[in-house]
Amino acid sequence: MAGTFDVTTDVWRDLVKYLYHEHTWPEIREAAQRKPVCVIPCGTTEQHGPHLPLSVDFVTAGMISELAVKKAAPNALLLPTVSYGFNEHHMDFPGTIAIPGQDFINYTANIGMSLARHGFDKILYVNGHGSNRPFLEIAAREVCNRTDAFAALVSWWSLIPRKLLDEVLTSEVPGGVSHACELETSALLYLRPDLVDMSKAVKDQGFQPGKYMWRDLRVTAPLVFNEQWSRFSETGIQGDPTLATAEKGKIFVDAAVEHMANLLLELKEREFRSRVDHH
């Protein structure tokens, strides 16, 4: 039975391993021949206020990616989640583990290049931490520049249609949805409610938005910047997590999973042409 783009039955999904690390090396060699999209979830370990655990970013990236890969199987394969990232700006709060930018780029790029050496030619980094984005973009470009594989990046929240975010979220725009906020807290209440203590959730929007600069996952500010989090937040929060619910989280997670699964199938079907040297 061949793994093709239109194979979607649950029976076939159950027959195919979708977790990369559960394969033996001969099985990986065989899996590479069917050219699945390799998914690398990337998060970080950092403070998320007094009500959320340090694991928010890698839990969301990992769990949403797994749900999407399972939905898209056998056309996708899930790599182990990268649990550390770039977050020196959160180091004033205990618990955060910070990785220098160049180290993070090299580490994540080498994951992708290793996959390319094994014969996988489509690689997707799934980001769960805002400050990872520029570094993962460079990592993906390094894979493209140094191998024949295609690599790209997507942040899970960017897959949720803006219209849906506006309909469900009640935090003000801009500035209400940034970190340990209504969106992230809702996602955790749905995915891992055992890790959330809503009795400690508080509104903290110490960062004052300007005409060209603000912090909000729904809409990107014209000014690109980063600074030490403790300069504007006493709790580590930027937003209002008291507005979060598990029901909202399910809406957001379901949307992200659906669109990620569709993206994986689109990448699997898409033909990437060979390079042509015109010298």
C-alpha cells in the first residue's frame, strides 16, 4: 500500500508510524522514500507568569504539531520537540533557560540538514515562541542554501484566521494578546488544564503601545524590537489571561491543527523544481 496525497483513512494512519523517533534506522530509510513532510516543533523553557508553567511554548508547539501530523499521516512525520530557545529577555524571571541566538540557529539548522542527508526533502519548523521566529527563519534558509531540501517556518498562532481571533478574543487590540495572555492561557486550559492555576492569573499590560510599536500576536507592529521583559512587566505577563477559557482554547487549537494539516498536505503535493545554474 503506497502512501499518497489522497490517503486519509484512519486505518492507514494507524498502520504508519508518525513519530520520527519511534522508527528504526531501516524504517527511516524506507520512510524517506515516500517523502513525508518532516515537522520540527520548536518552543522554549521560560517564565509565563504565576499561573502558567515554564513549558507553555514547547507544549503548545509539540501538541498542536502532533495533532496535525497525525491528521495528515502518512504524509508527515513528527520530530521530537526542541524545548529550548532564544529568550535572554526573560532571564530576570527565575526558571527561564536562555540559548544564544547563533547557537539556536546552528542547532535547529543542523536538525534540518541531517534530515536532508537522510533523503527527506520537505521540512517544516513549527514555532511556539515569538522570539524564536527570526532565528528559525535563518535556520530554514540555511537548510535551503546548504542542501537540496525545502525548509520553511510557521508559528502555530499564525495559522488561526484573524477573523476567528477577532470573534473569540476579547482582549484589546493592540497589546492584549502577547505573552501568558488570553490566547496562550486558553490553549493551555484546553491542552493541559492540569498545568494551569487560574487563581493566580492577573491582567498585566505594562507595555504601553505607541503608533509604531506594540506587542500583539494578532497584528505585527511596524517596528521590530525586543527588550528585557522586566522593564515593563511585574508578573511576566503581557495581556489579560483572566479572560481565557478552555472553550476558547479548543477553538484556537482546532483551527491551528486544521490549517497545519492542510499546509502539510499542500507541501507534500507541491513540486519544488531543481536549481538551474545560469553562469
